[in-house]
Amino acid sequence: MARYDDFKVYKVFVKDMQQLNHLKKFRETLPVRHLNELTGIENYYDIAIDPANQQKLEEHLNYFEMDYRITIPDLQKVIEDSLPRTRSSGMEWTQYHMLDDIYDFVDNLTQSHASIITPYTIGYSYENRPIKAIKISHKPNNKAIFIDSQIHGIEWITSAVSTCFFNKLLNSQDNTLRHMLMNYDWIYVPVVNPDGFVYTHTVERLWRKNRRPTGFSNSSGICYDIDLYRNFGYEWGAGSSWNFHEPCDHWYGGAKPDTEPEVLALQAFIKSFPDDYIEMYIPLHSYGNFVLLPYGHTIDYFPPNYKQMERIGKGFADAARVKYGTDFKYGATGVLNHSGFVSGSAKDWVYAMKNVSYCGSIEMRDHGEYGFFLPPNQIVEVCAEVTDGLIGMLKAAEKENLFERNSASGVSASLRMTVMMVFCFTTILDLLLAIKKITRNEKHFSFSPPQNL
């Protein structure tokens, strides 16, 4: 397992483009590890660096007048504090869990609630691990809410919270959660990226992507993996952010879209459900405390029902704040990234290609005090505030009539197709009637060829 003894994590504030460009060039002379994507100005970025180069980094930061502070003085200690201690006999949320634990939990849910849960293996990863999913349905004709997690290996809190939430949903006697369970179908993919997730437990805690070789190499050797959340084929590469096209970078989106087995499996699974069935798509991520809406690749235009999605995102933020005061910002990814664009995301693909009425990624705690290495003693709190947020989000969606597909803000693909067919049929009928009228009265028309040609 890679070690990070005495590595420090610095939080750096970038105020303008000049500073951003300098920060991007730091890796040319320093072995910095960027923990989040350099997307734009007026933003904070987290950088890890080894003890031998910390003074030089600070000299660079001071020279370019970048504000910074140290958030993690010893990265290895934080990593070790969050490692799973033992293979548990059952699922609990005082520690993080490995893939086998999570899959056992999903299998046990299926067995315990066999009458309402349908299990799936939606595909296999590059290294041939199954990608498991379940659908929960109490009654026919429910609309569905789709949640997935762990598309990035490094984001352990996402599968911890998603398992915690579904345990509550299925076993709680709370009236609100019972209403949510009974009146909506729930589709759940706990680990979209099993290879990357296993790799973070066995080799490299800081790993983000999947494990397919890119075909490229650098001074460190073969470059592996694609950022799955940059590989979806809607506006792929459009307005792409820093290092999207660099095969050895953490945020490499692939040589072309829709190439990775994990991406293709998730797409095929989503496509397998009828149009107008899935009404909300909520992928869980970390970190930053955001509800990120379409689109990520532009701020020149927004989805037709963007204001509606904003109000639903606000429902999440307002409810999630109550217990612990955690503030979530909500809005389009392109807006909240301060002009740094992200393309190839799952939420944008689902919204555009499957016509799901609400799509919004939830970026959970925190703002970078721990970042991807959130201590396990925060799992229960994060689960509680995300559960409250989802309750608030669903109430806001119900208030917006999101699940009524004849609403003005959520016209379905099938309805649009029906309207188009009616329009075309009416146009053809009018044309046929006009031809019939012309034919009936053709004796009134005469054609004389032009003379003197």
C-alpha cells in the first residue's frame, strides 16, 4: 500500500487566471498531487506534497501571492485512521467497508426483502468484477428514483452513505421514510467502479479512476485508467477542463466517449427501463458540499426546467442544513465551478439522453478539511444530513409535480414524440385534403408552356 508519511495537504486559494496558470505549472518542477480538479478562478484547491518539497512549495505560493493554509499535517495518519479495521460480520457505519462487505450487505437486503427487491448484475468491470444493483418496488406504477455511488475509487464516503441510507429506507418505521419507500421505486448501484474501489484498499488510497490501461506511459510507467465520470457521451470534451485529454492524468476522459465497461454497463441499465419511469437521478460524490445540476460543459445555456431543478436542489440544501448546519450550494456545475467546465458526466448524459426530469450530483462533506479522507466517525452524521436532504428534495419535487409527466416543466420523451406524430399526421392529412381539392377542381387550371424557347 502506498504510504504518505508526513505528506502535507495545502488548501490554496486562486483569485485570478494568472495565479491559476502558475498553479497548473507547479507540477513541472514539483511532485505535487492535486486532490481536486483545477477548474477555475476564485476557488480553493487541495494539494498534497512530500516532506522534502514542502518548503519549496511554500516559497512558490508566497512568490505568486497565493493564500494558503495546511489542512492535513500528516496525510498517512489520516489515511490509517480511516482504514477498515476488520472484516465485519454485518454492515455498520462506524467504519468504512470493502467491496465484499458492501456486496454482502446488498445480497442480505435482497434476501431480507425478497418480495420487493429485484437484484441485478448490470455488467462487469475491466478486471471482471460484477457491478451489482437492486430495484426496490412496493407497488406497480410507481415512478423511480435512481441513486448510484462510488464511481470514483477515492470517494469512500459515497458508498458508506448510500448503504446507510438504503438501510434506513428499508428498515425505518419513520412515517416519512415509509412514504418514500411505498410510493416510489428505488434503483440503487452501490459501487459503479469496483476495480478502482478495490485498488484504493489494496494499493493506492488516492486512486480515482478505473483500472484499464490507456495505452500510454510516462516516467512512472504504464498509465492506467479513465475517469468514468468524464467518459459519458453527451457533449464529451466540450468546454473540457484542465487535463481532460491527458492520458496519465487523474481526470482523463478517454480517447473517445462511452468506451469503459463500467460506463457502458450503467448506460445499458438505465436504458433498460421504460421512458418516463425514472424521474430523478442522484449520483453521490465527494467532496465540497454541492448539489450540482446540468450542465457542466457550458454556462451559455441551461436545461429547459433548470429553475425547477434549482428549487428541488434548494429543498435538499435547506433540509440538510438543519441537524449540523452543513451548507450546500446548488446550481449548474458550470456555474459553481467558476467558469471551469466539466464534460462527460453521468448526470448530464442521463438528463439529455434519457430525459430524466431531475438530475443532480450530491457532493458530500466537506470543504477540504479532510476532503476524500473523511474520518469514519463522521459517516453517521453525513448519512443523517444526506437522508434529511433527500427527504427535503423529494418534498420539493412533489411540490413541483415532478412525478406528473403531463406537467409543463417535465414533458416526457414519449409525450413529445406523440405530439410530433400528431403534428405530422395533421400536416399530412391537410396536404392530402388539399391535393384532393386540387384534383377535384383541376378543370379550372390550364398549363401553357412558355413560347419561343
